Amino acid sequence: MSVLTRTDVTAVKFFNNYILAGVGSSVEIFNKDSAKFIRKIKILKGQKVHSIEYLKCESKFLIIGGKQFSIIELTFDCEEDVVSEQQVVYPIICNDWIHSGAWISKEKVAILTAHNVVQVWNIINGTFDKEYTSKDNSILYSGLLLPIQDDILVFSGTVFSEVIIHQCGDDVPLHHLKGHKGVIFSITYNSEKAIIVTTSDDRSVRIWTVVNKEPVNYKHKSYWSNAKISCVYNLYGHMARVMCSHITNDLIISIGEDSRICFWNHEGKLLRKIFAHQNSCIWSLDTDNRHLVTGGGDCSVILHPLSLVSEYGHKETIPINIDAPKKVKFTARQNILIMNEFNELIYYDLSSNTSKTHRLDHTSTYKLLSLSPCKQIIAVADMNGKLDIFVENCKGDAVIRKIIDTKLNLGKILSLLWAGNRHLVVCSENGLITVLASKEIDIEPVDEFHLPPCKERWLTSSALSSNRGMLVVGDRCGHIHVYLHGSRNPVKSFDKIYDRYGTTSITIKNNEAITTGRDGKIKYFSLSKDVNEIKYTNCKDVEFQWLEKFLDKDENYLCGFQERSFVVYDVKNNLKILEVACGGGHRSWDAVRYIEKINEHFEEFIQILYLKNYTLHSEKFRLSKIMSKNIINGIHSKQINCLKTYKDNGDRTATMFISGGEDTTLRISISDLNSKLKDELVFKQLSSIRTLKFHQFDKNKILLLSAGGRAQICAKIITFEVDHALKVSSEELVDYLIKGTDKERKGDKNWRDCAIDFDPETRIMDLEIVKIDNDFIIITACSDASVQIFNLNTDKRKLYPVQEIKYHKTCILKTHVFEFITKTLLVTCTTRGDVAFWEVEKPPKMLSSEPIFSMKTNKSGINSIDVNVIDNTGFLLATAGDDNAIHLNVIQVENYVLNSMKVINSWSSDKYHCSQVTGLKLMEDLMISTSIDQRLTLFTLSVTTDGVKCDFYSQCCSDVSDIHGLDVVDTSNDSITVSVFGKGIEVLRMLKPTK
């Protein structure tokens, strides 16, 4: 029984106030407004749902997938948010793949198969009625059935780049639509607009008009026989194959493999293009009057407001009539502050379109302008130390007034930053940092700090803790320094956290510092008066590089720049909210988020301001009109290579899924094993993640290691805290490259001293953690046939090479460590089916140059291995691999001497799976296996003096394709809960044999 399924969403459908999503072989139902999960209904058998069609004015649904179709009737209780179903027609298996289906009447449905055959079925008794075979039996990639008067009109999208239109009762096609240069992926028709839209492998969208001079309804045969169909627009907006399209009254919407959603008008003009679903293919879409829903390859369902096309934002050019504006900022009252090149500060009132100029008495042409976080206090300083501070009136007339006019005797001023609403942080020459606080109508220094030497020695950002006891700053070279009140030098420094442009913002909240920079990463640090507790915890990758600042107090709306566009990003839901082509981040700009009351409702707005060609531009966005929301949260956008589950002892209801995939991300997700599976932490590595392992420190803390492409090893400490809700936090320990230059590996050498050992093709295929005394030993199996061993020092956050063994001649695929006769043994498996056993000893020589025992089990590569210790005289070795076979070997040891290993009994079979076996697990008297063929097989197992007895008990099918492995989530007296992973994740519960 499937408990939780997250795989490609290949069908979505609106029905009243609900969204139906085809996830694997099931349909999941959600409330459109609240995104609440309502019901999961298993529909098909081993096939993914590709199409959902409902009978108008009734709640009967035709569900199509693969070679199967089924019909269900749903009853919706809107008040209680309850849905009940009745199976009208159980899954019927056809003799060919089904591309399309349609309701002919209340009693009959028609389906179109891949060889251009239309079958009619009676749903009253679920029997076949009749079929129509087209003489043009080209293989179809798509199709559309349109019921007309006493017949069915068939739109056939062929492999030969054309669309054939014919009636079921005719021998000769009515029309051939030619023009595409690739196979036809989808066909849609709108009778009101009389247009056909086709999408293709050639990355194009074509709009065809259906013209008929006679006033005949489209449901009449003569309408189509006399119609003239011609291509009026050939549209290119996608960068990859276009999978599907949809026609509304005003729009044509297309989706494709490039993760883009394109909105066109009926005249072929591209109105808007948005990015969704984390660079994965978008498979399905549907619309109602106000929303678009899409399902993608990242296993998510996203609801988009259609108003984002027509009401995306309000643009205006502000007539400031000011010569040479240089810097612009928003104030607390959403008015504009402008500093020009003529030593003037202009306050522009947007409501009255009036301005007031304040003359600045500064001698230096280089001036710094900085606004406090509340945007009410304005500081202007020049390089010579002249400082002016203005305050904007909270009430009454919209004006600013100067409250401080002073000269700072600090030398040359290089940066001026606010740390809170009362403190200015000034960085002057020679790295002097001075914290200034207001005192009546003057200011006074309250702290002085020393910035360590670096190439460009000034600050780019700063933040002061709420008790004013800690200052966190970022310098121009990318270092972050932490100062405590009373200590002149930093108590903690983090070198080269960001690139040479340094941090762009620092926020301190709840003993945590959140920083942004221009490398596309949000980085988190834990803060404490105890210097040892100040740590770099983790980072979050964002879709664009240039990150600037958060626009809200919850650190959710992040703004920045992507090439020439200004971007606002929803960090919580991993969605891009808006994108404005402003020209790039080098210009002066500002952005604010605020709340405004509209029609008795409070609405969120984001307004941006930027200078372009000495002209001031403003754009205002109403978030409810443009923001998408997740109905189902996305996970990995590509195959998952490795997964481990973890249950915290304090909260047994929540299951943690730790997974790594081809999309180069390591994700820690939490699930209630019902419908929720949400990412809590996401880490990015240089290349694909092939393997991960963890070691448990205590009930709520683990050491997590992940490795994969580019021979990269990453180590983290993950902490699970149960308060009102489960909170997951992390601490970065090591990011290490086995191959590469010394500079890449250590980061502490000059380029002249770097030795080059560059081999980007080496991958770490598997790793193990062994704790010996107080040391963590990391054993890695590499694709270059070597076993690399490292010592991990968690206190110093260093990984030290210990030993390298080159015994195998081919790539090592799997490793396994187990305890036997008070010894720690390592098993290595290769692509040739070889298995070697090693004794793991203490450093420095961990392994001997030769294994203590080797054997050949499989005919080819071993994808999975497990060991079950029987007693002190022997153990059971289980391997499975590319030969589709499972091999069991009982290995005996005489007189506790490891060198005396020999195989005394064996068992093997290749009849339970029809493709590579990728997952295997031994559990006392049971064994479970899985394969690329999507089957999950449970065996009973016993080892006696007579040999190994392994019997088939049960088998079920998973909706996850390209399965890479399995992990046991939980066991009970009567069942086993197992998670399989590949192109998605599925948790299944299998019943144990009754004793």
C-alpha cells in the first residue's frame, strides 16, 4: 500500500473549488484556496495518470494513463472539505498506448490510441463498443478527440511533424496541418475563438485559424469539411521542447522542458514569460477563470494567478526635473530622496508631486548616503568627515529637517552604514570602525573596533544585536567579522565567505546572523557571547547570483539582480515573485514592501525605484495579483541517487528524509507520512550527489556526510529540535575536494604555491563512517578504483588524508561496514561483480594493501549490498546488481581467524526482477529488494545448516521510475514501511508474513 508518493505530476485539473493532480497512478485532491490536502485515490495499476477529463454538469471523471483508463464518480462536501469516490469503471487495459479521451455521452467514452485507432467504450457495463481504424496509422505522439454530431473528429499529432484531421466515419482525412519540424506534442482547440494550437519538438507554438464562410456550428460535419485551416502565427519563446498548451478567452499558455510558462495573446504576442518548477520539465497545466495550475518534474503543483499577465505591475516615470540625479532612496512615507551631483539633497513628495531642495555644505565630491532600517533617518557624509543627519516627519507635512551638522575627526571616510535605527557604523582609513550613537542634537562614539588588514579595507554591511553587545560586519573582500562590546579586535572571523564584492546585507535575529552576497547564497551564522558557539551553520542557494537584501522582517522576500533584471524571490516557497527589466544592479535603486488597505482588505505591495538615463522610474506590484503558491511542495528536479530516513525519538510522528540527487542538491525534508513532504534545509554541491551516510551523536543530533561528483566530500552536523514544531538546523564542518588544486582543497595557499592534481571526472561512488576512539574515519570508494581514507576532526573542522588503497582494477560501486567478532570489517564491490573484505584498523594504516578475502558474486556491477551477522562463526552476504540477480552467500570463519573466510552455502535468482536490481535490505528473517522495473519484492529468509532458504512472499509496484535504491523507514509487528527513491520518492507499507 502506498503511503506517500512524490513523483512527476503528469496531469492537473480544476473542478469547482478543487484541484485534481495526477501523481503516479493516483489522483490527489486539494482545496484550491487553502491548498489543504483532501484525499488520495488510487486509480490505475502501475501506470501514471496522464489525463483527467470530466463529464460536464456531472462529477464523473475519465482517468487515462499508459494503456489504461478508468472512470470514477466523486462526491464533494464543500463545507466539510470531504470527498468520497465511487469506481464506475475499474481500470481497463487496452492493447495500445492511449493519447487522448473524451466523453461522447453520459454512457459512452472514446479513446485515441498511439496507432490512430479510436475506440468507443460503454461505461454502464464497462464493455467495448466499437473502434475506428484510420488508414493513416502513423505512430502518434499526441491527439485530440472532439465529439461532433453523430461522429467524432480526430486530431492526430504524428511523428512525421504534421497534424491529421479526420472523422471516424470517413476514409479520407479532411485536413493535413503541415509546418512543424518535429513531432507534435500537443493539440488544443477552442471553438469560441475558432483556433487550433499545436506544440512540437521543434520548440515552437503554432496558432491555426479555422475559417468557414457558412454559418454552421462547429459540431456539424460540414463545418469541418468546408473549413479552411491555415497557420497564422509561428511562435518561438521556449528554449526546449514545448510539451503542452492551453487556450483561454484571452490567452494562449504554453509550457515546456525549459521550466518556462509563456503567456501569449491570440495575435501571437508574448505577453509574459515566467520561470517555475526548479529547472525541471513542466508536464501539465489547466486554467479556470482566475488561475493557472501547473504540474512539473520537481513533483510540485503550483497555482498561479492569471492576473500576473494583465495586472503585473503599475509603471510610471516620475517627473522630478532634477539635473544629474545620482542616488535615489525611498523614505518611510514612500516619498523619494534624491542626491544629485551638485551637492543637493532633494525630498520629493509623491502625493503632491512637489520637491524641496536642501543644500549640502560638503567640500568632497564623493558623498555617502545611508538610510536607517526604518527609512526615517537619513545620513549624508563625505570623504572628509562632514556628516549631516536628517529626519522625516512622521505626521503632518511631508518634509525632512536637519538635526545634526557636524565634522567627524576620523580621517578619510570609506563607508557609512546604519546598524539599527540609532547607531551609525563608520569605517575610515586604516581599518578603523567607529560606532556612533545620537545624543540630543549631536552624536558620540560608543565603540571603536579594528578591521583586519585586507586588500580593500572597508565595510559593505553591518548589523548590531538587539542588546548592542555584538557587532557583525562584512568587508569588501568577503570576510565576516564578529565584535563584542569592549574588544577592539574581532572575536571571530570567517574568511572569504563571499566573493570580492563582499556581503550585501547582514540581519541579526534570534541569536542568528543572516547574510547575503553576490554569489547566489544566503548564509546563516549562530551567535553567542561564547566565542566557541559562534559558528557558520548553513547556506541556502537561490536561483540568481546578485542578492541584495530582504524586504520584510521575516526574511522571506529577497531582492537582487539577475543579469539586467531586478528580481524579488520568495525564499520560503522557492518561487520568483517578480522580475523587472531595469538594466542591472550597477544603477542607483531602492525597493520597499508595505501594507495598504484596499476594499476593506489589507494587501501587500512591493514598489521599486531606479535611475535609468537620468530618468526616475517606479514600478508598483500588488502581491496577491502576481504571487504563485505551492499546492504540493517541490523536491528534487532530477533523479535522487541516495536517501536515508531518520526518526527523531522526541517526535515519532515526523520522519526526516535526507536525500541527494543529480540536481546537485542535498535536501532534508520532513513528512508526516500522509501528504506533507516539505524541504527544511537545502544544500548545493558542485556536482551530483552519489552517496550520503550519517552517524548519530545523540537522539537529536547527527553527523551527515555527502559525496559525489568532482570527488567532493561535505560534512555537516544536523540538529533536530522539538519545541512547538520540529526545527532543523545545521552546522557546516567540511567542504573538501579530493582532486583539484591545493587552493581548491585548502584555500590557504597563494596561487604560486598550488600543486595541480586536477581530475574532474573522478567521482565518489560510496562512503562509510567509522568511529575509532574519538576519531571519525571516512572511507570513500572512488570511480578511479581507489579507496581513499580520511580522518575527520569535528573540532578543527578539518579533513585529513590518511591512506589510499589501489587494489581493484575497476570502479568501486558500493561499500559496507559491519562489526564481526569484535572487529570492524569493510566490504567493497566493483563493476565486475568482485567483492573484497578488509579489516579496518586504527590510523595511520587503516587497511592492508591486500584484502583478507575476495570473491565474485554477480556477473556485472553490484548496485546494492547488505550483511547480516549470524553468529561468531559466520555471516550472510547479500548482493544485487546489473545482472538482475540477487545473490546470497553464507561466509564462515574458523576459530575466529578472519583469514579463514570461505563460502559454505549460496543462493541466487534472477527471476524476481526483469531489470537491474538497485536496492536490497536484510531484516532478520526477511529480505526486501527493488529494481529499475519499479517492483518491490518481499522474501522470507532462513539460514540453517542445510543452506540458505529464500522464498518469495509478496510483490508490489511503485510509481517511482528509475528506482535507485530503498531504505527501511519503520517496522512493526505486522508490516514494514519502506521508502524507494529515483525519479521521486514513494513510501510503501508491506505486510509481513503471518507466523
